[in-house]
Amino acid sequence: MARQDQNQVVYVDGDVPQLPLQLGQLLVDSSSVSPGNTNLQQCTSQDPLEYEPVQGGYPITPQEEAAGVTVVNTNYPEGHVFRYGATGDGVTDDGPAFNQMSLVVGEGVNGYVPGGYTYMLATQWAVEFPARDNIIYGYGAVLKTTGAITACNVTGSRGTIAGFSVDHNGNALALGAFKNTFSSYNNYRDLKVNASGVGATYYAIRLENGDTSDPDTGSFWTTVDNLECRSGDSTLAMGVQLVGAANATNIVDCKFAGVPRPVAIEGLSSPDYTANACNIGPGNAFEGFTTGIDVVSAATDPCSGLKVFCNRFEAGTEVMKLTGSTVDAAAPPRLWGNFTSGTGYITNASNVAVNSFDAQITPAINPDLISASAQYRVTSGNWKLRAATDQGYELTDGAGTTTNATLVNRSGGGAKLNVTNGLVINGNIGFNNSAFIAKPTITGSKGGNAALTSLLTALANYGLITDSTT
């Protein structure tokens, strides 16, 4: 009897796993399958590597000899985690087998972790990509951990971790799912992280410096694509955590559900540095969050060039929060094309002036207005601009000229400005399309009509009245 796992690996002869063949390879009827028979039925594997059964097993390769790895089962080819002793029974520590597999990933060799199994990692899985554009496939594979470890720590460059699910439900000591340390051009693709009952500092993916005292040891040009991150009890504290010089990070097409801080950008000190030139979007979905994008800049190094665009924010509290140093006025964070279905606002805990923030809040009912000039669509609730202490906000057009900034209620009911504790206006003002004028001086005697005439003229110049007196 033949069956297939989630990666279309064919199992025959007492459930001994045979090797997945390349996508689209023609195979014959499964009833004729035998361990040495390459005429199998057609399968569609998500793993594009070509593995074919070899009579007598696969020999030890020069790369394995050079790496000093221990081959346990020669029925599997180089790079297959079962070759190095993994069991996938969810109980045995498969960490050592994962580490042996990672040692041979390099020139012409990718890693393969078959789906349909749960792999327990009591030993942290360490990967060092050798800048050879390698991929470690784990579609359908589930990783669990025990103890205070991160499931996988990645160093090196130009590598991809793809397809894994990480189940950290119940491991209160778990630190996180994936950590990227002093690496560049790595990709995290098609991953799922589920965590409940974990620690308050848990992360799904953490990008960090190898040496916190050296900004040049950061994790640069990392892409997180199609990460699904869920927390059943909101204890999965952070989705993607950027610590220190995690510059030029791209976060696209990800979904965060019940995660308090889906994206956390945190600066370091001694010396000060914060992630710069990061893109959050397009296609991310934030649901049930506390702070969607939490930016905590270093004391003297601001967050520069952050772009947040074409994302969806639902059932959350604050879309973005800025704390720490003032953002870089030359390259302020920019937000456009984002959608929210509830109350959303930006908390300005770092006293950042809005002209250094470049975050226009333009409610729009017509979806055609979701563009750079209408950066948020609001279907319910209110947008709030919040400033700490006595710091304020400036409404201006994109060029910073004297073009009017207009509040419009598109339902036809008129716009309303509520002021709770007083309103201070500095500079010239005008009403009802009148020209801006300075504070007027009222002249004339109070004993006659001269002062009254002067007052009526001033009010008419402001546009507050039409003076039709005689």
C-alpha cells in the first residue's frame, strides 16, 4: 500500500519513506512500487529537489567527509535530515540531526525536512548559510522545542528557510522561533508560528547584531515573506523583532493575529543605532494588536527611511508608536495606502513634529482615494493624532507650501473640530474663504460709534460676518 505525506513523499513497504521525485516526474501505478523501482506514480512535490532511490543506498559524499558529519541512514541523499538520524516522532531530540544536515548545506546541496512529521528540538538548530543561495525546505514539517531556546538560529548570508511550522504552545521557556544574527540577504518564507503560554519577550523572527557594540554586524537586507503568526492568548509578544542595525528589512504578505506587537523596531545603545530603510508592506494584515508597529529609537540614532504601505489594520489599538529619539527629518517614516476598519492612531511618545513624520491622516470613503494623497481608509471609528506634553502637529500639503489643509466630511454632514482644553492659533487666520490677516487692532472712541465701526470692519475682514450695517 502506498500513501503520501504533506510534501507528496511516497511511502511503501511498511511505511518506509521513499524519496520525493522532482515536480512533474512521470511515475506508474503505485501498486508496482518497490524500494528500487523508479517507475512510481506521478507526484507533485513542493520540494523541487530531485531524489531518486539508489540501490544499496547513497554513499558518503566529499562534502560530508569535509564537514565531519555522521551519516546514520544511507537510504536518504545528502541534505535529507533523516540521513543524519532525525526521527520526526515529536519526542526524540532531533536537534543534533538538524545541525548535521546544516553542515552540508552549501554548493549544490540544499536541505530537506519532510512534511507530515513533528520534530522535537531540545538542542537549538543552528544554520550558517555559505552565500550560495541555498534553501532548507520544510513544507508540512512541524518544529517543537523544550527548554529556553530559540528553535533555529541563522547566520551567514543568501539563504532561505521555507515552509516550516513552529508550535510553541505550552513551552513557557521558549525564546522564539527563528533568530537571524549578523546575516545578510536571508529570506524567511511561508512560515507559520503558533504560540500560547510563552514568555513575555517571545518573538517569531528576531533580526539582530552579532556584536551589539558594532553596528556593522547587523542583519541586513532580510526578507520575511508570508509569515503567519498567531497567539491564542496574546503571550506571543512580538511577530518580527528588529534589534539594532537590522537595516533594509522587508516584511511582506504576513499575517499577525492576536500578537500585541506584530512589528517591533528597537534601537540599541553604546553606540546608538536603530534599523533604517525598512519596508513594511505591501500585503500585511494586522489583527487584534496592541501596537501594530512599535518603534523605539536609540537615544541619539533615529529611525530613518521607514516605509509602511498597503497594509491592513483591524481590531487593534494604535497603528504606530514612536518613542526614543526624534526621527530623522531628512528621511522620516512614511505611511500610505493603509486600511483600517476600526479606531487607529499614531502615538507620538517621542515628541516628533508631524512635519518630520510625514504621516498625513486623510479619511476617505471612496476606495479610489486610497493613494499617496489619501493614506488611510476609515470605515468606522475615528482617527486620532496624539502628541506628548505640549508638542503639536502641523497640517500641510506635500510640498510644505501655503496650500490650504482642509478637513472634509464626505457624507455631506460637515466637518467638526472638537477642542477639549482650549485652542491656540499662532499666525494669520481667515474664515469663510477670506484672506489670511494678522491680529487686528480696534481703534476709535468707546463713547461714540468709532470703536464699534472698527470692530465690525475687523470681523468682516476675518470673514466672520458680512457687514451690512448703515
